[in-house]
Amino acid sequence: MLYNQAGTFTNERISMSVTVVVGLQWGDEGKGKVVDLLAQDADIVIRSTGGNNAGHSIINEHGKFVLHLVPAGIFNPNTWNVIERGVVIHPPSLMKEMQELRSKKVSFDRLMISPDAHLVMPWHIAEEYARKEEQQKYGVGVEIGTTLRGIGPAYQHKAGRTEAFTVADLISRDQFIQKLEKIGAPILAWLKIRYPNADTLARLTLDVIRDEYLEAREYIAPNIRNTRQFIRSALMSDLPILLEGSQGTLLDPDFGTYPFVTSSGVTASAMCMYSGVLPQYVSRVVGVAKAYITRVGEGPFPTEMAPEDGFRIRELGKEFGATTGRPRRCGWLDMALLRYACEVNDINEKLEIAFTKMDILGKLEHVKLGLYYENSGNHFDVRSLDSETPVYAMLRGWGDLHRIRSHDLLPRDAHAYLWEMRQHGGLCWPINYISVGPERDQTILSVGA
Ligand code: IMP
């Protein structure tokens, strides 16, 4: 039941114009390319969670880019791009990202930033460095291997409520300065007592922060708008909307490999929640999975490759963090985890898969595919993966796929891999895209395999 224009109830159908792109692994699945492809048909692209811990690599007619906070629809002059309330924004980083894109003639006339998004403050970043140092020196707490972008401490302050800053705080210059003095001063003083040996904290002063944030404020303030109203109207008008995911399902704090996860929800439903898009509007969920898996940071990884294969794939697939440059750990595709991630994200039973980097995996002579876990089969606990031993199918590599654009023309060994994923790996969701290279057109479409 909906209100119609006249404010009375109506039984009109609910529009289903929303596509969600979600990572099905530990991030870095190649979402950037998929979002860039789908953004061409979207009137609105929304980034709803995470921060500049994310790094979406995109190659298109404008050049080669890594986006951290700016939604990927920014390259299309007719698309509106929204940074929604679930995102944590580090204003100086957003400013830098916008400046770099502007220098390549990208326009920001159609970027909207929710006033309710939270800010990453310099003390969040400094605290994360200090925690890491303490962890390494004294073994205090769990080593997660974060991106050191202040994401965890920023979400901690959001949940704590009394010491958080939001984009709305940037609207008035004077009020921002007042709040910085009132709230920032005691936070800094306390952190300096808590971490007396932390260099990054010792160097931090309110004056430095004020200047840095006021400069960034000038730059981004014109893009602060009432995004809720805008999204609501777009839904009512049936406009095609794309929710752009960051990180991946296994990094979700509730459904991932906790505590080795990020701090914001990253599943398809979390994206709906943090953009104010009710899940019933979702007509497609495109889950992105790589033909092998990578993970940065610490945490269990049942199908992690032996060092020789890991090294080879890392070099072939350029598996180094888009945000931090860290080498990614590499592993074989794990069907138990893939099935799990598909189940978690299958809103309205509309999940389909975009399968990426199949060209890279095929370059190995021998390929393994994790089918299920020896002990627990399908009934594993995602928080206890350390105790799992995968059972593998052994297959042959399929060679170069760069020039292939049709499912039928895939080599026999590539078909064998896809068949094995279904037949013994239990995959029952369609694979509708296969990516065979980084360029937009290196994509096999509508496979339905
Ligand atoms: P944080 O999000 O910086 O707190 O990091 C927590 C964990 O999530 C670490 O293991 C990071 O490496 C991982 N992580 C966060 N963002 C990404 C991403 O965009 N790709 C891959 N891993 C990520």
C-alpha cells in the first residue's frame, strides 16, 4: 500500500528500479568495472556504506581511475551520484579525489552528499596508527590489518553518539569551529594520555585540523543536499538506481569473518538500509565474485594458495591493494563461501553473478576449485573457518581469454570449470557476466550459465 500524489492510499505496484552491486568475497572482486558498466544505464548511483578504505579501479574512455569515495556514475554527465548516510567521509581525502578527477575534466555538478553521513576526523586515523603500534609492540588486542584510514574509530564514535561529527557540522563555518574546540580538544587530550608514545598523535593540534577541514569544507559544501527526499522522489518516479557496494560480504561485521572484518555493513540489505531504499524496490542484485579469491589483512582463509601459486596469481592479476598498495593474499575459489555469500545477498531472489578475472586464473596450468568443507559440508560457521579443510576439484587452465566475447567460444577447459562450479560446487545462481580483461568491452554478457 502506498500514498499516491493526492495523499490517499493506492494499490499501485511498487516500482522495482533498483540494482545492487555487492562483493561476494573479501573485497577487491572487480566491483569497480561492474559498477562502471551498469552505471551507464543508471540515473542515480548511490554509495551507501564504508569510507575511503575502498578503492574501485576503473578503466573507461576517460582514462584509468581509482575511486575511493566518489560513486562510479560520476563519469556519466547525466547521472546523479549520491554519497549516503552510511558512509564515513574524510573531507580532505574527498577533496583530493574530486580535485584529481576535476583535473581530468570530470564534473561534480551532479554529486550530492548526505548531511547525515559521518566524518572521519584526524584523531580517528591517528588512533588507528597508535593501536596498531601498541598491538605490534605489546600484543594488545587483535591484529586485523586495517587500511589505517580511521574507519573503525569513526564508526565507534558514530555508535557512541556524543563525540561524532557529521557532514551537517560542516555547513556552518563558525559552528564547526566551535564544535571542534568543544569536542575535539578533550578527545585529543585523552588520546595523548592513552597513547603517550604515538608520534602521529603527538603532532596533531586543533589548529592544524581546523585549517585542513575548513579548506575541505569550502570545497565540498556546495554538494551537501537533502538526499533522502531526492532518493524518495526518484523511487516514486521509477528512475533506475544503482546501489554501489564497497568491500565484500565476508568483511561484513555481522555476516563476515568477525573480528577480521570492516566496521560498516556491506551486504545488499545493508546498502538498502543505509540509503533509505526499501529492499522491495530491488529488481537485481549483481554479486561480484572473482575466479579466485584474495584477501588483504589478517583472518582465516581456508583455500589460501601455496606460496608459488599465490605469487604467480598476484603478479598476473596485479593483486596489490588499490588503497594501500599491500600485496593481497591469494586463494582458490571457495564454493562453500560463495554459496553462503549468495544466500546472504539474494534479495527478492534476484541475485545473479558477475564472474571476474577468469582470464587471469586460466593462465595457470593447473587450477583448483574448493567444493565444500571436509568436516562440516554446508553447515559451517563463517566465524570458525580456521578449522575447515576444503575438498578440491583439480582442473586444467584454459589459456588466454582476452579476445573472447561469447560464452560459446570459451575454451573447453573454461567450460569445464564453470560446469564444475554448478555440478559439484552447488552453485544455483546464474552467472550473467564473465570478465576477461580490465576494459569495459572485455566482458561476456548475458551468459546465464
Ligand atoms: P578497515 O575497513 O580499514 O577497518 O579494515 C578492516 C579489514 O577490511 C582489513 O582486513 C582490510 O584489509 C579490509 N578492507 C577494508 N576495505 C577493503 C577493501 O575495499 N578491499 C579489501 N579489503 C578491505
